Amino acid sequence: GDSVTQMEGPVTLSEEAFLTINCTYTATGYPSLFWYVQYPGEGLQLLLKATKADDKGSNKGFEATYRKETTSFHLEKGSVQVSDSAVYFCALSDRGRALTFGSGTRLQVQP
Amino acid sequence: NAGVMQNPRHLVRRRGQEARLRCSPMKGHSHVYWYRQLPEEGLKFMVYLQKENIIDESGMPKERFSAEFPKEGPSILRIQQVVRGDSAAYFCASSPQTGRNTEAFFGQGTRLTVV
């Protein structure tokens, strides 16, 4: 079946540091890929998405590129802020079906 | 356009009681998904419904759990005879359609605590 593997957290960074959160996936079809963010006590918000190979999703300074050859969708940001502290989830949807999520990576940004 | 509305936000039930979780999708959305999030874990798919139909319930426990999405009114996730292991956050998401480019919008969740 489909699965998503994310790097374990927590990831602790200082403000303005570079962020990478690794995500790899396994899917039987040709999935769409997503990053969601969850702030404390809140639901999930879509951060960015990519629907085909080599697409780059971007939003709020975050980027991720759909790499079919390495089955990866790593999340990056050049300069993190304290307000970016949250849990980040990588997810896929295969053939329009329900999302399959990774286990989440907690990011803590210190001033 | 209001977002996905879930209520209650917090629900406490004693073991053996029933829990009813409600989800009103965004206006114009006819697809509803329920997910469960255990503490410090990711979201696990439970069930996918369209109006009056269960499309995929492969993630639902075989016993005590049921879901519906009637023609009128919110989607309901019902848990009978709750046990401590049912304590989790339950999230609902809705979308207007399915497909590669379709975004699912999430509610703020219902946090169920079984005491």
C-alpha cells in the first residue's frame, strides 16, 4: 500500500537558519504530494502541493520539489522564523483517494 | 465562506458511553473524510463519504465505529461504548471533488478524552 516516511523530530533551529525536512514516499500509482502544517491546538492547513514530477510547490518561503526518481518531496526554507514553529506533515493522494500522511515532524525555532 | 466546522472541539466521555462527532463541510463540498490522530502521531484515514454514501471505510475499526453523511445536515462520526484507546483528535476534511489537483480543507478537530 501507499506510505510516507518523514524524518523524526523534533527539529530545533535558531531563527534565520536553513530548514530541510526529508520526506520519501511509496505509492502504487502516480500520486499528488502535499505538505501540511499544524499549529498547536489547530487543524491542518495546506502549505504547498505538487501534482507531477519536477513540479515545485512553494508558499510563505517554503518550497518542495516532486522528485519521481528518488520518490522524495523534501521541504525547505531558507530562513526560518519563530512563527514557523509547528508540526509539518508530508502526505500523498494516489488517484484522488484520501490522503496518506507521514508521522509528522515537529519544528521548534528559537529566537 | 465558512471553513470546515467541527463540534464539539473537546468531548469527554466515560468508558462505555457513546461519542458523536459532527462535521459540517465547506459550502459546496460534497466529499467528507474523517481522520484520527493519536498523540504524537500522524493522521490515519478512517472513512470517506459523499452525500448519503460511504465510499471507502477501509480505515474504520470493524466494531463500535460508524459514520454517516445524510442528505441534509452534518456528517456524523459515532463511537459506541468508548474505551480509553479511543482518546484521540478526530479531524474532518472536505473537498468539492476528487482528483489530482483537489485540495482537502480540514476542520479544527474534536479532541475526545475517555475517562
